[in-house]
Amino acid sequence: MKKLILVLLLAASILFQQPVYSSNVYPQSSIKLAISQYFDYRYKMLSSLSSDEGFKSLLDLDIAKDESMPDEADILNTIIEYRKSQYNDLRMKKFSYNIVYENIETSEDKAILLLSENADFYFNCAPTVKNSQSIDHKIILKKSDGKWLVLSDDYIDNDGIKKLFQKYFTESTSSILEIKKKVLDELKNQSLFRLSKLESIMEGFDKEICSVLFVGKPIAYNSGTVGEIEKGSGLSPVVINGRTLLPMRYICEGLGAKVDWDDSTKTAVIKSDNFSMTVKPGVKSMIVDGSTTPLDVPAQIISDRILLPLRAIANAAGKNVFWDERGLIILCGKEFDISKNTKLIEDLAGFYESLYTKTDFPRIDGSTATYPLSMEMGKELLGMDDTGVKGFITHNTTHNAYINLINKKADIIFVTKPSKEELDLAKKSGIELDVIPICKEGFVFLTNINNPVRTLTSKQIRDIYQGKITNWKEVGGDDAAIIPYQREPNSGSQTLMESVVMNGLTLTEPPKEHIVIGMGDLIDRVADFSNAKNSLGYSVYYYASQMYTSRDVKFLAVDNVEPNKQSIKEGKYPFIVNYYAVLRKDETGNSNARKLLKWLLSSEGQNIVDKSGLVPVKN
């Protein structure tokens, strides 16, 4: 079992970075192509072996530790245990492995670690070939019950190598360790991942502002410290009868007061050098510095904690208040000048409106091609890693996503424009749709790598799919019949083909064997199906170039413009399409789905679009 775990650790590591292979053994012009061929060979050779066969000759594990790093042993062991759990055996003969620290920042219960992970390894099928690789990581950890737990691992994945490997080796979800489950359970009511952003927003304001809170959000800034109002409980400000109530102990202790509970009188006694209060829940008055003060709304006990009206706390402590209708609350030692702090207000409101927990995150659905965007959003807004997001957000393909949105089983979907059938379905259900562009993509045409044709014009593509051009020799290729594959009706790709490429022209009715269900299946048909050399198909650029790659398929230039991220971004490629966020029109302006859309269209959200591999709709 120990050997199995060590193999899983290395397997995880090689999936994160591009290995370098000996050129005299695999003389390829493209490293990516060499890797693809190498792993294709390994997969075919090893697929018949039992899972134990690959572990027999595993040799050494070498971990280099820097003894000067604080808590380095605990943190290192946590990372190793976490990485061991992630991927299936890739059947190594032997390897050496080490971790080199670059920087670490630790607090009592949180650590941010920068490290490089290095490995030399040998495969059973090529035991004399040494392969080396290095991965840079930014790992965020949390200490709980004396153990460091990994919250997230941002790594460098050059050229999408991880996705390429995953075509041949599937991720093991059943082997995730209990430590991982515990972290995800703890995150259900927490938003720890984005605390550093609130800290950066508040830099320079610590002498002016005492507290920052937001209605319904469990994260706050209080007297120079950012964190949960009460760890793990989800305690937050609430609005009752038009009045905002704050967690009393949290605010008062932040102002330097001592809070005691007198169980005999059921009252809270608050004392500081500057003020004193006596508060009895349910009573519409309190005593401040010896005098009775009326309350519009009495103090409330919610989840065994006392919440007190905002104005009552501020007046008693001699603090000024800023509040806006979105729910933002700021307590200041002096009058808050709104005109001088417009950017601060908007930055804080933007932060809180994009602060989610698993319980209030909108239900997302979408197309296959937009799943990387949802993955990146989940990682950014919830602090999950790939495995956590996959267990929480699901895309059910374009048409099914529309059905789920219309049937109110999803709150927001990321898809192509609705087809006529989908619009009719929404109308029949009494649903109006809001369709808002969020990012751009290229609609690309694929043929087999052995097809001599390199480019088609827009007109030639339309003529082929109308049945006017039927032989490759008519477009500069071999004398062979063209096999033009199509997707199934209402799929995202088919809707794009009809609306963007054909632009109102009628597609010829294909034989049943030329209709392909699934984006990946179409690529497979073009790659290696019967008579594949003469086939033609279509997809979207990011999916075909990163999510489902094949060395046996090539992209065709259109009107002599190669499809790539740059030509799409610059608008030079002819077939540029939008992906859309689609919501029901009756979603209120302050719903979590609307807030997510607003964030997605912000500069921060558009950066996440770019990080996901798609092209932002806004510069």
C-alpha cells in the first residue's frame, strides 16, 4: 500500500507539468506530440495489466527539507498526503522526488506556501529513459485540530499537458483521503479563500475605519483583522423590521470592550474605557453609560448569539456609520466622507457581492465547452481545487442546460444562444430569457492530419455543407468524396453552425451515420474513424485544442487565417462566436445569480474568463 501511495504522488506530479523526453529516443518536432504518442503507446501496452503489476519495482523517494522553515514538517507531510490521493497509477519503474521551498507565510491557522516540486522518473516500458520535470505551486493551507489541511493548490500547467494526459488516464475520485473530505466539509459555511482580497482592499484604511460588515455575509473586517465573524457558524448581520442588527460581542470586543453575560438577569454587560452598555434581549431599550436609551428594534438572540441594532452600537461607542442599500456597513471613528471614498465603497461592495459559500452559490449549468470557465469560477469564488469543483458544479450540455434553466433546476447557464426549439420551450413554459455575452470563442473546422488541404474559404465551407461541393479535389485536395459530419440538433455546436456559419442558409440533410452525438465523438470520427482522411467536422477552438486533443486531427485555416487565441482575440478569424450567460428574466437584481453575472463582467471576472482559456468579451 505504501508503494501504491508513493506512485500516486508521482502520478499527480507528472500530470501538472510537461516532462522532457530524450530527443535521441523520441525525435519529435513537437514535445506535446511526443508526449501524446508516448502515452498512447504506454496506455495500449499497459491496459491489460492488473493494477498491482506496476508497483513491483518501485525504488526510492528523496524529499529535501529546509529545516529553517516554520512548521515545515507538518506542512510538507500535509501536501504529500494530499497529492498522494489524486491520480491512478501511471506505472513507474523508479523515481526520485524533492521539494524546494521558495517562500512561506504562516499565521496561527493559515499558511501560504510557494514551492517547486522536482522529479526524475523512469517508465517500466522504457526503463533506461530518464524524464525530468518541475512544477511551481502556490498552496494555501489551514490548520484545524492541530493538522494542516490543504485548501487549494495553484500550479503551472504549461500548454494544457494535464488535460492531454487525462485523455489516457482517468482521475480516481474514490481514493480521495479523509483529510480532503474534512476540508471540503469545513468550507461549506466559510469563505476563507478570498480573505486576502479584503485585506488588500483595507490596506491604508486601518486608522480611519473600525469595522466593515455586509448583511448576510459571515466575513468582516474588525479593528485591523479580517476573518469570520464567528468561526464555522455562518453568523452575519441581519435585517429585521427594516433595521440592521450586528453581532454584538464581535463588534464590541473589536472596539476594545469586555462583554459578559449575567445568566441570573439574562442581560449582557459591556464595559470599555469609553462606554458601557447593559442589554437585555427582547427589550426595546438598553442602558448606555447609566441612562436608558430606547430601541426601534430590541436586541435579538439568533443561533445563541445576541444581535443589536447598528445605530444603537454606533451611538453608544461614539462611532459614525455608513450604510447602503446593498447591505454594506462601515463603522468609523470620524465622519465618513463618501465623495472621497467612492472607490473604497465600490471595491468593498464588489468583494462582498462575489463572496459565496457552497450554500448560497447559484446553481450553474452549461455546455461542455464552457465547463473550464465554471471550474475557474468555483476555484476563485469558493476556494476549491479541481476535484472539489467537479463534485459541486456540473454541466449537462447545452440543450439540457436550457431545459434545467427553464424548469428552474438551474439559476444561470453558460451556453451558446438558444435555438428556436429552446426559445419555443421557454415561451410555452411562460419563461423569458436574459441572454448576455460573457466571452468569445472561435468556431473551427477540423480534418484528419493526413488530409493535404490546409485552408478553406467561408464560401467553400458553406457550399460543402449545402451539398454544392462534394469532392476534396474541388478545394485543392485529393480526388475523394468529402464526409461532412454534423452534430445533433439543439447541441451548442449545431446551433452555432446554423446561425454563425450558414447564416440562414439551409444545411443539407446528412445520412444518420454522419450525425455525431457529442463533441469528443466528432473529433474521434475525424481522427481515426473509417475513411477518416476524407472527413470534415467542426467544434469550438478551446475544446478541440485543450480539452479533447488528438494528434490525428488538424485545424483548417478559414479565409487563410489560422484559428488561435490571438486571431480570435483580435477579431481576425472569420467565425468568432459568443458564449452567453443565460438567466430567467424574473431573477431579481440582488439574486446570487445576478451578482455572479455582475462579477463575471467585471475586470476580475473577465480575468477569470481569460484564465479559463476563453477570450474575454471585455478588454
